[in-house]
Amino acid sequence: MRDLRKKRRELRYQQNRNFILEVAEEIFARYGYSQTTMDQIAHEAQFSKATLYRYFQGKQELFFHVILKTLQELASQLAEIRLKNITPEEKIKECVHCIFRFYHHKKNIGRAFFLEKMISQKGRKIVLENQPPRVPQIIRKKFQDVSRTLSDIISEGIKAGVFTQVDEEDASFVLGSLIRGFVFRGPFRWKEYSTQRASELVSRYFLFGIAKNKQTLKIKQGV
């Protein structure tokens, strides 16, 4: 009987924790990191602020767990694409589109994580910190998992003879930078691109850059 009660408490704890993460993701997406408070999250989740602190030490820890949850979702989707029975070129295209969709749906969270300077209150003076909070190792690992999946697909293309001999990690980094450049182009947004169009452009020019037979790619894609 004690074991049953313990399991019930653990289940309730995990359910509440997951619910708080879902609510926090919505609030962070709506307001960004700087403008979100634990009071807002507690109000939306219909928990007391004290209850919130039973599950997370503070806003920073909660934010990182939201990021971790979204990265786990993205990493799983990319891993599924990698296992598909399609060409390396098609895998790259699907991965790029998947990442663009991810940033589109999580754009405020992504912007908060990659671009915003964290604001801290010190006395009466608001100080803009030059560096965001130190990223936990587990989140760094998830980013590495995403990058590694892209590297593996590029390596697969090299072995199949469709991609030229390049450093897979460098190529994966360049691809990620191209995507982030589109997503977070800020004041240089002189032209709007749909998620579909942006993913097509990035895929086209990246694949052209690493293609072994560029003439064939030109004809196929009309570059």
C-alpha cells in the first residue's frame, strides 16, 4: 500500500511538473525571457508561487528546462528523418524544413535563448548583462545531438558519392548558421520569407555548395 501511495505521489509530481513546463513555454513564447516572471507563470498555471518553487529553483532553471524539452522534441524528429529510406539530399531538405518549423513555432523562445541579453535587478539599477546565464551541460549536449545528426547525414552523402569530401562537423555548423541567419536576421529583414521558402533557399544553396556533381544539381533545382 505504501508503494502504491508513493507511486501516486510521484505520478502527480511529474504531471504537475510537465504542466508547469507547458504553461511556462507558452508564457516565454508570448513575452520572451526578460519580460516573463514567476508570478505570471504561477497565475497561468493556477499554482501558488511557493508551489512553483517546489518544482523549479527559479525562472532561469525553468527556462532551461523548457529549452531542454523543445530541443528533445527537435532531436527526436531529426533522428527519425535520418533513419528514413530516402536520399541524403532529401534528408537534408527535410531536416532543414523541420528546423525552420521548430524555430517558427518556438520563435520567441529561440530568440530569448540566442539573442536576448538577460536583465538582472541589482538594487534599484537594472543592469544589462553581457553574457546570458551559463548553459547547463545537458542543453549543450542536446545541441550537439542535433548537430551530430546533420553531420551523420552529410557523412552518409559523402560515402554515397553525392556530396564532395568536406569536414562533416564544419558543414553541419555552416548549415546551422545559415538557418539561424534567416531566423534571427533582426533589422536586416528587408524581405519576408515564408518558412517553406526559407527552407527551400537554404537547402538549395547549401546542397549546391557540397554537391559532388553541381551541374546535375543546377538542372534539377533550376539554379
